[in-house]
Amino acid sequence: MVAGTAVRRIINIRLPVWFISLVFLTSCSLFEGPGPAPEQNTPGVGDQQHSTPTQTPIPSPTPIPRKLNVCIGSEPDDLFIYSGRSLAKSHVMEAIYDGPIDTRGFDFQAVILEKLPDLSDGDAWIEPVQVFQGDWVVNDAGVLVQLIPGEVVRPYGCNQADCAIPWEGDHLEMAQLSVEFTILEGVNWSDGQPLSSSDSVFSFEIAQQCQIEGVGACGGNGLVLPNQRTVDNTAAYIPMDDRGVRWVGVPGYLDPDYRANFFIPLPEHILGELPVEQMFSAPETTQMPIGWGAYTVSEWVAGEQIRLNANPHYFRAREGLPLFDELVYRFIGNEPESNLASLASGECDILDQEASQLVRMIEGERASLLQQQGEIVNHITSGSVWEQVAFGIQPRSYDGGYLLGIHRADFFGDPRTRQAIAMCMDRQKVVDEVFSGTTLVADSYIPPSHPLFNPDIVRYGYNPQAGIDLLEEVGWVDHDDNPETPRVARGVPNVINGTQLSLNYFTSSANQRQQAAVILVESLEECGVQIDLHVLPASEVYAEGPEGPVFGRQFDLAQLAWMTGHQPLCNLFNSDEVMGPPQETWKPAGSERVMEFLYGWGGQNLTGFSDVEYDAACYSALGTLPGQDGYLDAHYRVQEIFASQLPAIPLYLHTRMVLTRADLDGFILDATAASELWNIEEFDRIE
């Protein structure tokens, strides 16, 4: 560790009938003409004293507070930002802390900042700095080290490993990234105190100090992206003025996520005297924290609910937000039938994604009926997780060199075979039948809604005849004119003639995954590709290497899913990421290169795919930061190579589902947001 210091708003006011009547009657009396003059009587003995009767004022009705009920499947452990993350916790955090930066649409959105910094705007920059022995730097391998002679580093201007040099103690300049953030004017804590840059710096200091015994690496939780590496590689985090703060990375650390390196503020005026170790149990951090968001915590009834009230100091209060006076998070558990009933009756306005998923699995038909009746709405989106079928291009047995007739046939050495198999998979049928058309067929490791998606890549739609033609071209022939028997090799490179195109296919026992696999296997067999389907518990099929069939690289085809974030993971298919025994070496098939298993069994490339051009393109994309020239083109290029080489077949995008009441307005489901309640201050009820 390095030491260092307008969405559209329309509020429909619908007054109750009794209130309209009251106003009407009162208006009549106010505008009625004068009546007869009162009779003038002189009081005397025996006369009755007359006086004008006093009317009792009608009290103004007390408005009924507008309440929003959010029903969540689990109860958060606490509400301290540095004590870990969970879905339930993120729901409540969205109400207490608005932002400070939202993750939406595979990108970042400033909430309490004037803007996100960008290298093209001047509020982020890279400059050369001289480094000396003993300085903390990030070396060529991306590891934080103290500089000593022989350490391999990248000089200023070098963004790839091919220009890295060992430092020999002479003059050296390395690249240092600096980023500036400015907090919006008028953002206050819920107790009315101004939120300042010093509150964010105070949070960074906690991120550094909380690496204590019994707590662990908690510093990353103070960032929008919980990356402990960012905390460790921060050279300085300093206030510039009341609203401005600057982040500076150690030399050599060119963080692609620099736009989000703003530490979530904590109220220094409340917590400044509290020891860090006590913050993980103190009520003012774990149970009743103050924030700057739309709501403030008023009560936490363990096992039942958390109640919040509208924050009068909310920085968007002038917009009339939030639109509810009270917010209640109810902990409803995993009873799908009763949870759906609570939504239908109005006891719940929202079922969070955890509770909604259980309803879909168990009470799907009943939920569909309620949706048809107009009582609930099923919000579905897709995008952040993509399902794939990976090819075992180079299984573990090939690593010392491929031996024809000894090792498993080299089924996938020719990329045309991989392309043909993609065209023989009816992925659209999976989308239509398994997901009822609610998601999309995937064409890359980046979903089409991602800002870096290349719309011009080659796509492999379901076309069995084109797939058959390509298989024939490679040498996989239908030798007996019987489509029910597998094709055999006739002149396929690195495959003995007569070898059947018979493949094993591993997948887990998850219900949707099984359904998808059955459809894909049936469509493959129509092309003469015989499949031996292995459906195993997830703990077995995805067991770590070397024992696991998938992560031990002992498969032909494997179905699994990967998460997609704002930074595309092209390195899933890099040669350096091929998984295997630590300290051992391997040779890519058809190459004389000898490579190390850099990450051992912790690598991410389970296919064994290795392509020099792909590696160079991926490292170029990863080495270019947002805002730099060529950033988009670099990511487009690596997708082009992926689509032509096809180390894995993208199948479909996973869906996220949330059920709400039909009268709830303003709900927008985003697959990349940490919580579906990211804009809870804008939720309204259609009266």
C-alpha cells in the first residue's frame, strides 16, 4: 500500500371528493352577497342580549403520507459501506446515498459530481514522472512493487509488454495518471451539513486504515467498483478546495476505470473521532448512517423491516423529489406464493430481483395471469451476463505437443469447423422457447447495448445448410448419406480419416441451461454432429482444475456464462490466460512457441485458444484508456478477430427480472446497475 494523502416530472394532484366539496361550499359562502342588516335593538331591562354567533373553524385535513413498500428477499447484515456488499444492502444504499456515481448501460453516470473526468477533457491527464530506487511503481506484470535494479517496467510512452525494459538504476521516467473530480454545489448531508471534498478524502483514509486484523481487504468497497487494487495503487488522494478532489495513481498504473476513482464520502463531522475498528459495529455506521440521498433511516426492526423518511436536505428536493414521504424495505424471505400474493394485494409495490426470480421459477403461471389482468408488471432486461459454448480447442493433453492418433482428434483446429457448428446451433429457438423471446441471441462477448459493441462483426445465424456446406469444405463428410449418423473425416487437417465427428458436451443441471442444451444438441445432430451430453451438478462440472472437466480443460464443448462489465473481457481468450499447472509450460498447437501458465489454474482461458494477432489486438484494447485516441477502434478490432476465429459461440444474454405493481411509475430496470432501485427517488404511484 502506498501512503498518501431532467427526467420528466409530472405530479398529478388528484384531490379526494370530500376535499373538493369542502372547497366548493366554502367558496360559495365567501362570494355570497350581503344579507339584511341586523336589527338594531337597544339593550334594556327585560330585553334579550343578541350577539353574533361564532363559527367553529373546520380543521384542515392532515395529508396521508405517501408510502412506498419495497419487498426484498434478504435482510442486509448492516449498512456500512466498508463492510462488504450484497444485493439487499445495495437496495437500501440507493435510498441513503444517491450515487455518487451510477453504473448504467455498461458505463458510468455522474450523480453528485459535476461530470466524470475524461482524458479528452483536461480533467484527467497522463504525465511523465522520474522514478528512483525504492519508489512504489506498477511493473510490466501489473504488480505493485518497490523499484529495484532488474525490475521490468514500462517507460513513459510504452503501453505494451514488447517495449518494457529492466531498470538498471539510471534515469527513468514512467507514466503517472491524475484525475480530478468536482462535487456539485448544494449537496448536503441529511443533517444539513455541507458535503465536501474532505469527506471523500476521509473515506479514502478509512479505506487505507481498514486493512486491520479481523477486517481484511475492505478498502475497495469505498469505490463504485470495489477494487482493492485501486486503493493499493493510489499514490495520493487530496482535496483541491471545498468541492474538488484529485486522485493520483502510482507510476505505471494506468487504470482503465479512472473515471470512477472517487471515494464514497463519509461524514467526517460525525465519524472523525471514531476509531476505524469501531466503525464496523457502531450504530452510526451500521444501523443509522446518514447520507445525502433521497431518504434517511428512521427505524430498523430486525427480521422485519427498515423504515426511512424523505430527506428534507436532499439536493434534488427543489425538483419535488423524492415523490414518497415514507419508504419501507420489508424482508419477505423466499416464499414465492405469499410474496406474489403480497404484491397482488398492494402490501408490496416492488419485489426485488431475488424475490422475483423465485416467483418466476415457482409461480410463473400465476404471475403471468396477474400481468394479463393488469395488476402487476414484469420488467425484464438483458445484457450483463452472456451464455456461451466454449470449444476445447487445445485440451490439456495437447500442451506438450499434439500427437496424431494418440491424443483426442484435433476437432477444432480449423476455425471453419467452429463457424459451421455455430451455424448449426439454433440459438434463436433457445431464446424463443426457453426465454419466451425476452432476451437476445448473442453475437460477441460484448452485448449489442454496450457502447463498445462493434455492429459490423460477422454474425452466425442459424443456417444448417450453410453449416453443412462448410463442414464438407473442411472434410467432414456424410459418408453413408444418413443424417442420423455422425459425419466422418476425409482429409481434415490433423485428424485421422474415418474419425467420427462425435463430441462430448458438458453443462450444469440448472433448469434453463439444460433446456437450452437439449435444443442446441438436437439442432447440431441435424448437421451430422453427434453429441454426448453430460449434465452434472455445477460443483462438479465447474470444479477447479486440474480435476474439473471444464476448468481442467478436459472437454470438447462446454456451456457456461461470463459476466460482462463496462470494460470488455477480451483477455478471456488471451494466450497468457490459458489455465494449467503453475510453473509448467505449454506449446500452442501448430506453434513452436513455449509459454508459461502465468496464472496457473487461476487463468481465465479454458479453451486453450492461442492466436498472436488476437493477443496483440486485445492487449492494445486493454492498454488504451477511455478518452484516448483509438480507444473505440481498438475494441472494434479485437471483436472482429474474435468473430472470425470464434474460440467460443455466444449463445444468449441472461435476463434480469423484477415484478412491480402496475400503478408504480418511474421504474427503469438496468441490467448493469448494482440495484434495480438506482433511481428510487423518481418512483411514483399513478393515482
